[in-house]
Amino acid sequence: MIGALGADYDKHGEDTMSALKAIVVAALAIAFSVGGAAAQSEKWKKIRIGTEGEYPPFNFIDSNKQIQGFDIDIAKALCEKLKAECTFVAQDWDGIIPALVAGKYDAIVASMSITEERKKRIDFTDKYYHTPAVFVAPTKAGLKDVSPAALKGKTLGAQSSTIHSGYLEDNYKGSTLKFYKSQDEANADLAAGRLDAVLADKVALNDWLKKPDAKCCAIAGPDLTYGGGVGIGLRKEDQDLKSQFNKAIKEILADGTYKKINDKYFTFSIYGP
């Protein structure tokens, strides 16, 4: 009897120890989880944002040498939702992705379109706007048909390393293509008569067409829709920051912040379909 009771006691003792171990393991897991979440949250209290500064009205340098524009206001609103201190870094477009990967900043907010090619190197948040593209050409040319066949042999321009330069390369092989470091340089060559047409974002080109040096030109042909919209570029490993930005994008859309910023720059919504 005693032996049996002893065996029974040992069995229950082992069960009790196993239960205690399970409790300790669970407690440690919770502690590490909370600590990890706190560390991740603390990591993004300061966020460095890369932008171009040469793409009005989305991002540009004002007369006081400050970075302004729709992209910048959106970034500031998102940072406010994240309760993070954000600083901005101006970067030439051609080097904007390499600088992100190298750690010069933590996110790109620079009207960067989401493409499969770019997603091989970096990740993106959900879109924060999606606008169509258009051709702009000299008014005297009377250009209406902008199909590849109609523009065969013409000299076409776009900013390099954009979805617009990629679209020309894929669809206008019969034309002479010239790509530029900035959109302003492409526009200047069009105004100087060195290009037959420029392809770019409709909103950005409309902004340029209001300026005195753009009196030469007008939109030619219909709107063109391609690409997956514009998102915030991030390093692939920073999935926690991606989640936080996506949540913040939904919040500014829901609470009217996005509309207020949109209406500051545009007379119509640019969020897109």
C-alpha cells in the first residue's frame, strides 16, 4: 500500500512540476514578447525619411530651402499617428533605393510607384495615391494620337528609373527615347524643342503647365493608367514599420486628415481607384 501511495505521490509530484514548468515557460514567453514589442515600438520613435525634392507639387525645395509638398505633408501626418519624430533627407532619384538599402534613411516617401521590379529589392506599404499618366507635347504639333504607331520616329522623354520611362521602353520601341535625372530637366528639353513629347504623371505635368516656361505645350491624348499606385518604400526586413505605416494610412483616410492634405494641393481626389 505504501509503495503504491509512494508511486502515486511521485506521479502527482511529476505532474505538478510539469505544470509549474509550463507556467514558467509561458510567463517567460509573455515577458519576452512584451519586451520585444516595446523594443520594436521604441525602435521607430525616430524615423528618417528619404525624398527627392525635385517633383512639385509632391516634393520640392521652397525658397527657404525647406522640403515641402504633398508627399511631405502625408509623411508628417503618418508620423504623427505613429507618435514618431521624423526627419527628411533629400536624395537624387537615381540613388534613392540604394540609399534606403544602405541605411541612409528608413523609408522613401517620394511619389515612388509600386512595381514588381522594385519589389525585388525593397518592400512597399499600401498605396497612398494613384494618378494617371499623360503625354505633353508642343501645342503647335496638334498631337492627339499618342499610340506607339503614331509616335514612331518621334523623340520622347521621361524621368529615368520611373514607371514612365519603363512604359516607354516597353511600348515605344520605334521612337527615340531620352531619359533625364529629374522631371524638370525633361520638361526643359520639351520647352526648348528638343523633344516631341514627354510622358509623366498627369498631376505633376499639370502643375508644370501653369508656369510661364510651359506656354509652348499642352496635354496630348488620353489618360494612361498603369502601375500599382504610389507607396512608401521600405527595407524588406522592416515589416513592423510597414504594418505601422499601413495602419496609419488607413487612419488618415478615415479621419479626414488625408482629404485635408489632398485639398491643399488638388481640386480633386488623387487617392485613385
